[in-house]
Amino acid sequence: LKVHSDLIKNRGASFLIFPEGKRVSPDTKDRKIHGGAGYLAQLPDVIVVPTLVHGFTNINKKTFVLRKHRTNVVFGTPTTSSVDKKVHSTNQYIETAKLIMEDVESLSAYLPTV
């Protein structure tokens, strides 16, 4: 996270981070949310854009090259963290990441029906 926070602070970089720490299937039960996204969201002047990436779970090289898959990306409303940025704890970062994840999950309402 040190590299990520330096990129944000010094270069204004943007990147995608998964609150679970990696891509997981939407069917995965009991997904463990890590605090990294919450930590980065609480940095000064950071704007979080909740983003739902749907349809990546069953892609392999063949389906990717042959374009035999359907992928959707839905962007939510950009926000800044509303938590007290003076308090820094792992639990606070995890709670912030959970709030981000709730925003991401709410975007599923905008997925096209097949």
C-alpha cells in the first residue's frame, strides 16, 4: 500500500483495487474484505469511484481471444471518504472498505438483463 499511496499523493495516479484483495466470483460466500481500499480511500483528496466489474470469472485465453464472453463494467458516483481521517486503525479501514463494497454491490441493479 505504500507504493499505491505514494502514487496517489505524488503523481495523482488512478487504479482499480479489489476490497477482497483479489478478483473473486460473485457467488463466493463469506468474502473477506481487507482494509487496503479503506486505507487508500481515507488519504487526503482521494476520490473513490465504486466500480462493478461483472463477467470476468470464466474468461480464459481462448474465450478472450475469440471474444466468446460478455463483460460489463458499471461506474458509480464518485465520492470522498466521510469518515474521521484523524483516526487510523485497521478496523476503521476495513469498515470503510465494507462501505465501498456495499456501493459496488448496489451497482448490480444497473447490469443488463440477459
